[in-house]
Amino acid sequence: MKNFENITVLLQGPVSRKLTKTSIANVKKILPGAKIILSTWKGENFEQVDGVEILYNKDPGASILDKKTGQLNNINRQIVSTLHGLKKVSTPLVLKIRSDIVLESNEFLNFFEKFKERNKNYSIFKERLLICEKYCRPSGMFPYHISDWFIFGYTEDLIKLFDVPLENSEDGIWFYRNNLTLSHKIGYFPHFRHRYCAEQYIWHKCISKYFPINFNHMFDFSNENIKSSNLFLVDNFVVLPQQVLGFRFDKFNSNNNGCLLTGDWLLLYNSSYKTNKSLSFNSKQYLTAQIETVQQDIKNQLIDVRNNLKNLIKNILKISIKLKRYFLLKSIPRASKVEIRDDGNDYTLLGRHLYNFKRKNNFIARHFCFFPTKKESSFFSYTRETLQKYDIDRPIIVIEFATGETAALARNLEKVFINHHNAIFFFARRSSYEIFNLLTKSQYDTELIPKFLLESSEYKSLNAHYITYTHSNAYFYLYPSVFWDSFFCGSKNYVTYCKERLDLDFSRLNKFEPDPNDLKWAREFISSNKIKEYNFILFLPEASSIQEFSSEFWNTQLSKIELSKYPIVENRVLKVDSSLDSTIKLNCDFGKLFALASFAHKIVMLRSGMSELLSMTGVELYIYYPLVNTAVPFIPDLYSLYTMKQFNCPSSVKEFIVDIKTEEILSSS
């Protein structure tokens, strides 16, 4: 389609002294014969340019988006200037861009009307609109969040999109009058108080004119909203890279982090319509579209070089390989092609396979010229592949909790995540994975992250933030390093700190009933070892995270508390050879251990994550805390932060603080 006379280019927004004239000149050069409208504000006084219709609109003003930074919410300005401009368009097709965007190519026309499959239950427009992947957000991050920089399609469709009511003043201060969400507290936008992002507001108001949706606020990623957001996106838009669309925008030189990329859109499209579509265009276009991401990668790698000299050679090689690939393909763009599919990208040179990126567990680069064969772990690829077993619309919760914190989370899950029933839980620790499944009776979909992926840069990036978004899903990370660092530096116990910091209550550890099969095993164990129910001591003298006491200490304590007359069942996982004499040895899973603990007279143990779990039995606990000031220097007193007194649990608990060097009991409760 090269009949440019059927197209109007609508430049919307305030006049940019540097870019608006350049933008108009480029439109005339790249789309000769196209009509041009500049829709701006009274007082701009832009000098008349031949062939350009200028609209001076009354400025509706802006509200404060972020009081801390002074960032403005220009949603009403965009609606007014865009809609007034669209109503002046007389051509069937229109390209709406910002007034500070410079068009550099008309190749975007090749992708219009390319995708034919439609679902009438979600179709609003006559034909899909073309939009940019930058700031098109995954539905698990911000439902109904499209990119509004560049929109091309039928004029009647754009009018449908922007013919929505202006945002009222109540929406601008909505979260001052309503409770903040968990996303406010642990997300990237803690100071945002408006009800919707501008892009969300326009798109969801448009949908609401034709289909009923229940979208309460910007962080309302309920199961239904995530699913319908994806379906409406796939059925009404095509998401393409910036340089493939062919424009330059100097105001925001951000990379694509947190954006829904073309490959993600293709995955949603092919999943929705059971097709196998792909997109192909010159490698130069695609590589240029990714150059900011490459630049950011290089910056991050140079920071790593500065901080860690051991990685110097490895990082230089990474940068070298990326630059070699980029400059090789850039030097012969007409001879090289890239094909984007929902499962990855494939590069060819002169019709021959060059290398490909697969959205699997590994990055695969086949040897060609000086391209080395390379395999690189990818946490996001792993989670994306895992999602294929379930549903790509579901949010992901990554748990870095230790065993005890996971026990508290599992017993209070409904307080933390409204949307938890549809989530997939990924665990970094096997013990946490097993405890969670035990306490939730395996009613959730859970995955254990392979150990080799925990060292990947992507996973470490997750660990540095509270919430990260990628591949159309939300990754809720509970809790990352920044939370723990702040907690360790404080003086509040864990439950109090979570309550004050995040308004989350983890205090309830109500009674838990063992699985019937585990109870049967426990009775058989008791019988086979010739002991009686409620007449033995369950002894757990070890923990993986803190220093243990000697056998002499435990022998002394068991004697002092007059428990020696009871048989002792000793459970060890770490150091079986250091067991006490004359005990019944045990090594079993959490479910069986919990069932056996339910029949004990008392439980004697070193403080560990098992304390939270076993406190749900109702059996009396004797818990010993090693006071270690050197192992974790930010914790002056382990007991004060992790005392079991902070929890509401069925068991009565007696706690002892012990000097790890002298093994003397300093205090008890």
C-alpha cells in the first residue's frame, strides 16, 4: 500500500522547537501526498507551514501524577488534542504520532492488515491498529496498557479509541481516598495516586463502550482482567518494534525492559487463534530497534567489570560477541533477514542460517564465520517455557523465603494476594517449595527453580526489585534482597516489620491437620519402634542457616529438663554421624515429620524454619536460639527478631537464648 494520499498524519501535543518542524518535513518526504494536521494548544503560535492544518485547542490542563517528582498526568490533554484532530481528518487512514516524534520510514505500511484472524467477542475496530512495543505493558503488570506514541489504522477506529470522556478530578486523587495496594508498597510506583495510567484510561474506557469489563484501578490485575486484557490487545492491535515502525523519539531513550515485545504479542496471537504466524523484516531494522537494550546491557556489563575484576574477561567477550553480531548484520542489511516467531528469533544471511534465539532453557547460536557456539542460562526462558504447561495469562510469584517465612506465608496467603488462586508459585528453595505444598495441600501450581538458574543475571535482577514484569506476566518477588537488608538493619521482629512496612499480617499460624496417609505412617513408625503415642520426645537439633550446639550441650539440656525418661526420636538431615547415642534415628519428609510431631509429648529443637511449621501441631515446643553476633552483624539479638511469641499458634512455646561459645543459657521464657 503506497497510496499516501489516503493517509493523514496527525501530530498531537505541544510544539517542540527542535523536532516539530523536522517531523513535518520528514512526513512530507517519507509520505508524499499525505495530509498533515498539527493539533496543539492556544498560545503555541507555531508559524504556518504549507500543507499543514494547525488546530489550536483550549488546554484542559494536567493533574499531578507523582508529587515527589512533580511528574504530570497529561491524559486529558492527549484526549482533547487527538480527538479534535481526528475529527478534522478526511482520509480513510490516519497515523497519530506525538509532535516530537520524527518519522524515518514508511515500512510500517507493510504490516497493516497482515493479521486476519479475529474474534468478534473482542473485536472493537474494523482492522487492527499498529502500535509500538515501547510502553505497551504486559497485562500482568498493567492491564489494558497500550503504547500511545505511534498509532496507525483506519480513521474511524482511532476515533473510537479516543472518543472517551475526560478523566475527572476524583480519578486523579483516587488512591488518596482508597487503600493503597501491595503494588504501591513493593512496586516501582510507590507515589502514584491516580486511578489509572493514561494509556490504561483511554483503552479501558474505549472497551467499556462496547463490552462490559470490571477494571477498578491501575493495579487491578485480577484473573479476568489479565485474560481479557490480552485478548482485547491481540484482537485490536499489532505490536511492533520502534525502528520497524520507522520513527525516532529522543525524549525517552529507554530500553524495552518491562514492555510487551513483538515476540510476546505473537505468542498471544498464535495461542489465541491456534496459528503459527511469524514476522520478517530487515535485520538492520530489528537490530536498531534493540540497540538501546544492547547499550544498556553493555553499561551493566561495564559496571560488573568495575565491581568485579574476576568477570573482566568474560564480560569483554560478551560485549565483543554482541558488537560483532551487530556490525556484521548492520554492514549488509539487505542481505540479512530476521524472522520473529513466538518461540524466538531466527537470523539468516544470504538465505543461509546464521544463528537463532530460542525461548527455551538455553540460548543456541550455531557456528557461522566467527560466531561461537554459546549456551546461556535464562530464567525468563525457563519460566516462559513452564507457562506453556499452564496458561500464559497467569501471574508468577517467585518465593525466596526460608522455610519459616514460607510457613507463615502459606497460612496467611489470602491476606497477601487477592489473585493467589490463579498464580503459579516458583520457589528458589526446595524446603520452602515442600512446606508450601504441604500447608496448602498442593492446591496451587508450584515449580522449583533449577539451581543453575539462580545464578543467572536475570534472576539476580529480580532479586534487586520488588516486582519485575516480562513476557506478559507479572513476577511478584517475595521478598528480595532490598527488603531483607532493610529488615536486618532494623530492630522490629519479622511480623511487626511486615505489618508496618507493607501492611501485611503474617501472625496467624492456626492448627494444621496432617494428611491421613502421613498419620498412618506415623502410627506405624511408633508401633515398629515400640514407643507410645504422646510419650516420646521429638528432637530436631540442627538447622542449615545457623550454628549448631554440640552433642554434650543437648545431652545436658535433655537431662536438665527431665525429659530423659522419655524415648527420643531424633530427626537429622545434615549431619547424621553426629547424632546422640540411644536415640531413635529418623530422616523423613516434612509431611511425615509433622504427623509424627503431632503424637509427641514435647518437641525439643534448634530455632529454624521448622519452628513455625511444628507450632501448628499444638504440641509444646522447647526452642533454643544461638546468640551469634558475628555471623550476621546486623542482628544484635536473633531472638528479638525471630521469637515465636510474635505468632499466634496452637503450641505453647518455651524459648532459650544460648551463648554459642560457652553454650550457657542466657535467658529463657
